[in-house]
Amino acid sequence: MDELKGIDADAHSWLDAHSTKKWAKHMFSEDALTDTIVNNMCESFNSRILKFRSKPIISMLECIRLYLMTKFQDNREKILRVESNICAKVLKRLHKQKVATSRWLACWAGQTQFEVKNGLQSFTIDLATAHCSCRKWDISGIPCAHAITCIFFNRQDAEQYVHPCYHVSTYKACYEPIIAPINGQNMWRPGCVTPVQPPIKRRPPGRPKKKRAREPNEPTSRRAGISKQCKACGKLGHNRRSCKGEIGGNSSLSGTTNRTSTSKKATMHSFSSTPSAPPQSSMHNPSTPSAPYLSSKPSFKPGAPHQSGSTTQKLGAHQNSSSGNPNPRQKNTSVVTSETIKASKNASRYMEAIRHGGNQSFVHGPRK
């Protein structure tokens, strides 16, 4: 206890407030003949009847009775296949203790009393009273390694010293009574008492609870004590998918950014860097002094004069030189002047003349 107090003072105070007969194996009572400190058997039975608990009282008891009736019969059939006089699980524990006897040396004191030694460790055993100073044999009823060492010294069988509660005959006697089957409700006789009506069903708010009420210090899941950690911000309690960065109240680390604000800033920057389009009337009037903005690669039909392409290249170069925006991702736009509009009109007239004439000689005349 002094070592535990140095490691964890809260655990020491909690154990000190409870009796040692409840948490220390060496203080357990010898009447139960078990060294189990967990309630796994109760948990197993509770999980099995979990689907019966939500039914009415009579239906629930009938389901539990039917389950126990079939379970007892299964156990009666299984024990018939056991050939030894000791139950199978007890034999496994006894075998482990037999393997551990190689480290102990038995010293005969007289009659059925022995002392076993292993270096500086020593224990006293009395085979007549089934007692060992380590108290494992007294609590569980299964001989410990110290007792088996003395039993082997007398050239006896260790199975003879196992408590009778672990014998196959005792197991059969426990399951010998048969739970008799009964008829269903359709065969029951009607009584003279007015049948009790079920109460008015009032559904409480929320999801109905199926699990039992747990203790305050009992883990709520299989992964108790393991808290998930976010790989983006490094905080506990959430993962990377549900991480909200600074919006959720997490600390802003190097690599944690607000994605929503960043995307909004990028969208506003793209709108501010792109000039607004002029009205449609100014685009159709070639004499308008303010030139509209069009795409950087205007599409002309075949046969257009070569000067339009050179004009577009000059305009694009002039725009790149005059632009003060250092962002390379911004798209360059070309300014269409009156000369470009005239060139496009000449190209449309030229294509229309070829369409009516059928060949170029109709427009340019015969070649010399």
C-alpha cells in the first residue's frame, strides 16, 4: 500500500476506504471457493436476456424460463462427453500449476506437513487440511504449485486433492433437475378475477434505453481511456474530418487555416481584378472612344486580313507591359480597338463575297 500511495494517492485513498475482503485476494473468504474478482458471469447473463427485458412481465419471465430450460439440457449433453472425473477448465488450471512445480523444492517436516523453498521464498503446506500459506489453495479449492510439489513428493495424484465441487459428478447433480415445459396462454383457464389492464403507455422523450445503468467509474465503451486526436490541429476529442479549425475554438497551429475565409478572399480578389464589361450599345458603335474588353483570343473566320492578328498581338503586349498586377495566374485580356473592328468587318464582307461568287477570282479578278 505504501508503494501504491507513492504512485497514485487517489487510488490509495479509494482502496483504503473499502474493506480488503472486497479487493484483496489474500483476504477473500474460503466459503465461495473462487478467486474471481469480476462479475463476467452476471454480465454474460444480462446481455443474453437483454432482448427479453423490454417485454411485459409475464412474457419476459416466459422467455427467460424457455432460455434456461434449453440451456440446462445443452449442459447435460455436453458433460456426457467428458471422460475425466474433473471438469475440463479446472484440468487446464491444474496443468499450469503442475508445470510451475519445477521451480520448488519440497522439504518433509512429518506426516502431511511440508515446507517448499525457492531461493529466499518459502511456504508451509498441510495436505490433510488442504492448506497453503499462499492461500491460493484455500480460496479456489484447486491445489497450487506449492501443494502439488508436496503431492508429487508423496507420489500421489494431484486430481485427488481437487475440491469435490469441481468434479463431473457434482456438475451433473447441479443440472439434474429438469425445468418442466408448460402450456401457452391459449391453454390457461380463465379466472374469476377481473383481468388487470395494462397501464396507459406514456412514451418518455428520447430513445428508449436498452443497456443497464453503469457505475460512475465504469468505462462506457471498449475503447475506454483512448481519446482520438486530430491530425490537423493536434487537439483531442475529434478527428481530422470533423475538425473546424479556429471556428470550433481550437488553437491555431502552423498548418491550421480557415478554409472558408481563404476561399472567400480568393473569390473576392478574382472579382476585383476582373474589369466590368461595358454596355452593349458601345460595343456595336465603332466610333466609341472607350474600347470594350473581350476575350484574349478572338476567333476570326478564314480569309481575314493578316493585319488583324498583328494588331491583336500588339494590343496583348501593350496590356502585359502596362499591367501592374504581379500575379502570374491572372488571365490577360486584349483590348479591341476600332482598327480591329474594321478588320473583322472586312473579313466578313470578304467571306460573304466568296460565298456568292463561288471562288476568289470573282473578288480579286483573274490571276495574271
